[in-house]
Amino acid sequence: MNDIAHNLAHVRDKISAAATNCGRAPEEVVLLAVSKTKPASAIAEAIDAGQRAFGENYVQEGVDKIRHFQEAGVEGLQWHFIGPLQSNKSRLVAEHFDWCHTVDRLRIASRLSEQRPATLAPLNVLIQINISDEQSKSGIALSELDALAAQVVELPGIRLRGLMAIPAPETEYQRQFAVAQQMAVAFETLKTRYPTVDTLSLGMTDDMAAAIAAGSTMVRIGTAIFGARDYTKN
Ligand SMILES: *Cc1c(COP(=O)(O)O)cnc(C)c1O
């Protein structure tokens, strides 16, 4: 087994253990492998080890990788855009990705909907919540969610699937869980209102167990699968 296959198996075990510990089925939690800054060769190793869903933060880098695997004839992959999205890059996301986790204003949602090619299924979107209320982070406040969700569900080119958040780092489990639970409550409420909603994208390497205990359905893991990132090369 190579390192990436080995790391993936380890992360899957951790997800299973976290789910089982709180009485959930491991299949309820999707593993999104965050491959930003990593070469296509690393992604290919993860694909060989059975991974299908990948998360990318930079639009052009992600599109290059999507094209690479399309040209190689690899089918069944799912590409998630998880980085901050500027309006002038929305078209590339609408044309190439399957999901966008970072919708936080109507303008971006409308552009994604208009720019989604009619030949493709609607783009799956998550509304990003700035759950720790950090100045530096994107996302809306929970108090703004109802209004934005009601507008997003009217747009034909996108499909509202749920919520995403990047909580401020916390080392203590109880604090991680408290924040994750706020997200889970908002998610459950949204789910009762809109039948397309089924995804809570929450939990990274250090807070995965708390996120899963609270009800996350998708964890986003990079370093624990692909190793540390080297930003000096970009
Ligand atoms: C980079 C990133 C991750 C993965 O982070 P790791 O610490 O490498 O596991 C998850 N979510 C988002 C939004 C990211 O940008």
C-alpha cells in the first residue's frame, strides 16, 4: 500500500469509529478528500484506493485537474469547490464542478445558476455559515439563512443541498461539539423546509469526531490524506 492509500484507510477508520461511537452508520458520512495544491498524481493514487469525491480551493487549479481526469477517461469522480468564490470566477465553477460549498450571497448564487450549462444537472450548492463570527471568514450569519435559502431554492441552475462551515480552531472537544451542534440545528430546520437538503459539510482533521457526533454528513480532510501542503511552489 502506498502512503495515500494507507492514510485514506486510516481516515476512513476514524470516520467509522466516530460514527459508530455516537450510534450513526458510517455510510452517513461522506469523506471529501481535499486535494488543493496536490498534483494529479496524488489524486490518481487516491482514486486507485477507491476515493471519488475531491475538494479544491482554487478555481483554475481545480479546473485543470478536472480536465486532466476527463481527458484520461476516468469516470465517476465528484468535484467540490470549497474555496472563497469571486464573481469573476463563477463561470468556471458553474461549467466544471459538481458542487460549490461556499455560496454566501444571492449575487454569486444567481451567477452560478445562470452560468450552469443546460446540458449538466443543476450545480449542488451549500450555503456557507460564518458560525464563529470571524471578521476574516466568508459566510453569512445564521440569522440571514432563511432569507438567502428562500432565494437560492428559486434558482433553476443550482440545487440547495445544505450548509457548510469552517469553525474557528478549538482544541477542546466540548467546545467543538457546541459549535457543531449550532450548525446541526440550523441544518435540521432547513431540511424540514426543503426536500433537496441532505448535506452538512462540517469537520476537518482536528474536529472530525465532534462534527460527526453533532450530525455532519460530509467531512473535508486534506493533510491527513495527502500530507502537508507546500505553498511555496504555487
Ligand atoms: C484546506 C481545507 C480543508 C482541509 O484542511 P486540512 O487541514 O488539510 O485537513 C478543509 N476545508 C476547507 C474549506 C479547506 O480550505
